[in-house]
Amino acid sequence: MRFSILTLGDNYEHLRSHEQFYHEVLEEAQYAEELGYEGFWVGEHHFQASYRVFPSPQMVLAAISQRTKKLRLGTGVSVLPVNDPVRLAEDMAELDLLSHGRVCFGAGRGYQPHEFAGFHIPMESAKERFWECLEIIRLAWTQERFSYAGKFYHYEDIALLPRPMQKPTLPIWVAAASPGSAEDIAKRGYAFCAAPFASSPSPEEIAAQLVRYRETFSATGHGQPIEDLPHVFWTHVADTTEQALKEAEAGMKRKLGSSTKVWVKPGTSGYETFAKLGQFLATATIEQLDALAIFGDPPRCLEKIKKYHAAGVNHLLVMFDWGGMPQKTIFHSMELFAKHVMPHFQEANQQSPTIHVGKEAEAQAHS
């Protein structure tokens, strides 16, 4: 099993300045590499309402790339509909060169209405825009020159410069946060990155989703199903489970009390799952949240992860810095997890990362 860290940029300025938080995240990435985590992924969110301060994950990752040597660097995720796809393809290509080929590209369509409103993008168009954007980015990375004429985007005779170091393309994951998303992603030949708390909260549901993904991937002609499928979990480890749950409860109250207010509301087409989830999380108890997360002392966390591993999960994206937790608390949690949980899966950790591309993209890149 692989272990990477995801940060969504949760920060509350009454606790620490955004400047301080930025530099603490850089230190978090450095410490992650020292502790043996495989990757460090950064999310994208926009505007004051989100309480998340990373509007450009590629900029944060560029800084991290100069402080680390081995850590895989991922966007978790880039919100494609609010970005220009060619400009984003350029940014990620630059980042790949700056990091000597360590970049992973996680892509999603977004779910916060204020972000779409701020960029004057109709939210109901997000899904179609997403797939057009991803196709354009893939073309930019795999074709010497390309043109594109879609419903929302038009480009003529584009030749990307610079081009990514990784060939034929950067590893690509597509966010799957609603029931059925994994199968849609499989039909297009991509890997998915799951948010189990949204789409498949129990180990049994995760196992069923993985089966459906693999069957759909093979049935639609994309060959051997992709195995590296990251699953995201809120994570907090402390010396005792009582302490872990107490700290997690305080952090979750702060985090969910602010963030769920700006989640998509019921009645938005294509976002039914997120609307329902937002309503649940806004009032969820620590017992309910604990069932969806990895909280506890190291032995308790290990037992939880063993159940996910048995369900077929082989890459965890663990989130430590959420809810305004102090850096000292975050680092202690990271350390306990690395020293007392990760070694139990050490053999699987030695596998080399796999490049993930759609079948068509790979074929075109080698044509």
C-alpha cells in the first residue's frame, strides 16, 4: 500500500496568518519526505467563502519541488471548469520539469457554487466542461500540435512549450465523489481518485466500487485495469484514541461548520450526492465522522486501514492539516502514522509509481 498526504489548504486567519500557514505547509511536505510518505497532493479552492487558501496548487507544489527530492507532487484536485485548459497544461508541464518528473495530475469538476459564480461559469455546465478540458490537456501533452473544437472550448494549431518531462503524459487521476463516477471514468480509460466518505463510505462499498470500475474498464476496451487508485481519508493520530477523537471533534466542528455552508444546495442537477452529503456533514457527530475517517491511536488506525486494504485499497491519501490544528499536533500525527502504521505495508510501498493515461492517449503518443 502507498501512502501520500493531501492538503486542501484549510486555514483560519484568527489562528495563524495565511503567510505562516503557507510556510508551515512547505515544512509539512519536507517532513513528509523525511518520514517516507510517497507523495504530497495539494487541492484547489477559491475565494473567502471556502476558508481554503490554495487557489493555485501548482504554485504551492512548485515551491515544494525545490525543497524535496523524491516526493511525488500531485494536484488534489485541479478544478478544470474554472481554469483555462491550455494554461493549466503549460503550468503542469513547467512543474514537471522543475521537479524532474515527479508530478501527478488529479482533476475534478468542482462542487462549490461560489467558485463557479466568481468565474462566471454556469455550474450546470461543469461536467461537460470538465471532460472537454481534460481532453484538451491530454492533447496538449501528447500531440506535437493540436486543434480542438468543442461546445465550450476552441483552439487552433496549438504547440505546447515546454512539454512535460514524463512521457507520454503526466499520470492522470479523475476525482470520483458520486455513485457511478468510477464507472464513467473507467469508460474513458482513466484512473480515479476516490472520496469514500462521499461515494462509498464502508469497506464493503469500496470493494464493490473497485469491482465495477475494473469490470467497466476492461469491458470498454482499455485493457488491464489501472491498479493505483488513491482513496482520501480525514486522518488524525494521537497517543491515545480518546485524545485523537477529542482533537478531531474540535477540528471537524471548525472545518465543517464553515465549509459545508458553501457546498452545493439541494436541487442542483448533477450534484445530488454532494448536496445530501453537505447536509449530513453540517450536523454530523464525532461518532458519525469517525466511521468515515481514520482517527485514533496507532493500533486503532492500523486496524481500520487493514479493512480498507482487504477491500482492495492500495493507495491512501491521508489528510492531517485540517480544522486549524497546530503544526506541532499535525507533525506528531504524521510521525505516529509513519512510524507505527506505514511499516506494516512496507513491501507494497516499494512498488514504483505507474504512469496513468487513457488507452487512446497512449496510442496517439506512440503513433
